[in-house]
Amino acid sequence: MINEDGNMNSLDREALDWLIRLDDQPGDDAVHAAFDTWLERSPLHRASWEAALDLAGAVEAAFPSAIVQDNAPSRDGLEAINVVPLPRRNTRRLSPTRRWGLVGGLGLAACLCLAFAPEMMLRLRAEEMTGTGEVRSVALGDGTRVTLAPDSALSFDIGNRARSARLLRGRAYFDVAHDKARPFRVMASDTVVTVLGTAFEVDGLSGDATVAVRRGIVAVDYAGQGGHTVLHKGERASLAANGHAERSAVRADRVAGWVEGRLFVKDRPIGEVIDALHPWYKGYIITRGAGLASRRVTGIYDLRDPDAALSALGKAHPIRMRRITPWLKIITVD
């Protein structure tokens, strides 16, 4: 269920999504028929479904699933909680209470695995790591200062002939000390940023790094591009859907606004905004729905209060939020 890098593979995520869809639409024969088609598509699909049931069962054996919905009726000032059993391993069309137990058990398992497994592996590689909601400033031996965003990890090597850093996870803001003899290189995924002395942000949250420059000039190399993308102050580069580097303008004073706890967004997919809130949210967020990519957002959001930011998004867009446990939210964007 969990890869070597501590993350779910795509089929396992699809299995989780089917659990949610079956719960959302328990009486929809078309949804059940589509699920049957997905399940029978290959042995790998069935294996992911079975693994999902096994993982949920393992967590449920440790503690029962507490399912809490946003805006659920309360009694004596307490939120309504339903403790429900897990379905048997061969269950496919689930009763309402058993579906909730399965989704809750799997959600708790996903929270635990995704929260702890990556950290255990990254600690072996990283010199610096940050937790949820934590922003940390690090001074390197050459005078360069790096500010790490929440839930980020960094390794670095400052030597007599070369200087380099690798962003292992998350995002970071670099204020590089000038040294013409030793260019500073930042690696993130398959992206390399080369500078002499400048200030810029590297955002690895989306997989392929996005680079934005507050001061100076940087050269960005994306794997397979066959050349540099040179960025000046107030420019940003990212990989477009066609696989080519795409340059755009950005206000220089808004680069790495997260350092002050602010998220500046201009005409970006709503899914990207929710992804940016993940490291600030003390729990796990599962997102789904076609609107994640199709709906665009412009605004300024307070990263230090992700619940308020999500509420603000919900006022402008059709967003449904379900709180499965105090640590797990499922967000659907139509």
C-alpha cells in the first residue's frame, strides 16, 4: 500500500477514491457498475482493493473508527460520533455503516502511514526538516540563508570548490551569498537551479519544481528540456502540461509570501491552492473532483489559519468538505 518513498501509488489512491465514491452514492447503480469495471480491469486493481481492506482492518484492530462530519448534529455540546465495524474482506457493495467504517479505517491508516513513513526515510538524508506549520531559517557555512516552509526537508553540501543543496520535499526560499568562483546549485526532483548570488524560491510541492525570483538572475534546467531557462527578478518558471518550461510574471515582493504566512494566488487551479495549504494543516486532506483542475482562484489567503482559508474558498466555489476524523478531511470540488 505504501511505496519505498513513503507514498501511496496511483492504484492505491484510486482504491481509496472508490471507497469514497461508493459511500457518497450508495444507491447509484452506475457508480457500482463503474467500480466493478475498474476492479476487474487487472489483477493489480484487485490487489490494491484487497490491500485497502487489509490496511483498514489492521488499523481498525488497533482502534475503532470515529467518523465525524462537518456540521453534524451535537448532543450536550459534543460532536456526533458513530463507532462502526469494518466490512468483511470480500465485501464489495457495502452497507452505509460498514462503508463508513471502511473509509474511516483506511483514512486513519493513510494518515498514519503518510505522516510517519516519509519522515523516517527522510531523516536519513536530510540535514534540516520542518514539521506542520513550522517555518525555519537556516544559515549555511558560506553565508547563504535558506528558509524552509512547513513539512519540508533539505540536504546541502558547502565545500571549497562547489556549493549545492537538494530540496528533498516541500518548498524553500534561498538568499544566496555571492561567490563567482563557486556557483550555488539547488536540485529538486529532476530540476537544477544555478546561481551566483540572488534570492529565489523553489517549490517542489507539485513534483516538478516551480522557481520564482525575487532578486538577481537564475538558470533553471528541467530534465529533458535541452537548455537553460533564464529567469530575472519578477519571473517564474514551471513545467506546463505539454512538458515544456513555461515562464510567467510574478510580483517580486510576493515571491515566497509564505515566509510571512501569506499565500498570494493569481488565476491558479483550486487544487494547487489546497495543496499549498496541506503543510499548514494539522491533519491529512484528501482531494477529489474535476473542479480541482478546472476551477481557477485569485486571492490572498492566511496560511496560518488553513480552516479559514478553506472556508474562504468554499464561499466562492462549490466545495464539499467532510471531516472523517479530527485528523482527516475529504474535500470534493465539483
